[in-house]
Amino acid sequence: MTDDATLGPEPEAEETRTTPADGELLGLIDRLAALLDRSDLTELEVEAGGTGLVLRKPEASAASAAMATIDPARTASSAPTQVATHAAGGVPDAPVTERPAVRAPLTGIFYASPAPGSAPYVQVGGEVAVGQVIGLIEAMKLFNEIKSDLAGRVVKVVAESGALVKAKQALIEVEPL
């Protein structure tokens, strides 16, 4: 004989839901990111209880990803929109100029299409106009349409659909026509 307490429906897959606490956490992350942007720091690490968070400026992430020493004279003379990279042998490559990008106006979960299984708002190679919706960001249980402030051809979709994006993070890169 089986115990009725052990029988029952299969546990359902856990859905991703935002709670008011998530909204507060996303707001805190936005404030910490703004603090990092205004400071001379390249990285900010915060720990509270068992939770840790590390925020890095994009140039700090690129530098640590290269895992190479950087020539201080070269980086001091670089323009702010350029990143000096080094090959594995330590030989400097040509500076890479950042493309214009449509950036996230707020922190939240990015969705590239209006519904699961539907076509994305924009694709690489497609054209985008000023005011055109390029995606959605869910924050505090609200879906916010993200509209392009640039016109041109989409070169790269940076943000992954369903992933957390933070304010001012590039969502798509655009090549002006």
C-alpha cells in the first residue's frame, strides 16, 4: 500500500518571476553601477550575507579578458572609445573602435521578440530606424518597449534574449547608413 502523501502531480518547472524584492535588487544594482561610472574605480565588489556581486567597467572586463600586460603609454594616448588589445605574445594590435550602440535605459530581463517562438524585433543585417522597437525589458513585472535612438544597419545583437541586462549596457550595435 502506498502513502497518499507521496502521490500527487509532478512538480512543475519553476518559472522565472520578478518579485518586489527583485525590483529593489535591480534598483540597487543600477545605483551601484552609477556609482562605479562616476568613480575612478574599474571594479566594485559587494558582499552581503551569502550573496556577492561584482560590477566591472567595460574597459576593465576587456583588459582582464586579454590576460596580457598593457603598455601604459599606449593606453594613455588612446581615445575613450578605443580599446587597446594585445595578442598572446604581448604585441599590441590596432585599437578597436566601438560601434554606435542602442543601450538599455534600465536594468531588467531583455527579450528580443514580442513572444516566445516569434520572430525577433531586429536581426543582424536588417535595418533599424529611430523610434523602432528593438526589444523589451522586463522590470518589476512590467514590460518596457525599447526603441532605437539610432538609424542604420544592425551589425550585432549584443544582448541575449532572456538574459539580465543592466542600464547603459549595449543591446545592439548599429552601423550608420
